[in-house]
Amino acid sequence: MNKDQVKGRVEQAKGKVKKVSGKVMDDEDMELEGKVDESRGKVQSGYGDLKEDVKKATDN
């Protein structure tokens, strides 16, 4: 697991918490920020997954 995978998954978790908190507190801005953070985390972890796949392919 590389740093992009870890950071991305942490960002996804933070975004999910922020999104749910915004929904519970009826704060649309916070909910939107959470969705953005969650999406950003998915992209970053996906990039990390791709890096791992490329590394494995080149090692073989």
C-alpha cells in the first residue's frame, strides 16, 4: 500500500464524516464539502491503486 492509497482512503473517511455531519445538522455547505472531500479521496486512492498495479506489472 502506497501513500496515495492511504491518504485517499483517509480523505474519503473524513469526507463521509463531514457529509453525514452536514446532513444531520442540516448544513448544506458542510454536506457538499464532505461530498467533494470524499470524491477527492476516491480519486487519490484510485491513483494509488493504479501506481501499485503498474509497479506490480513492471516487477514481473
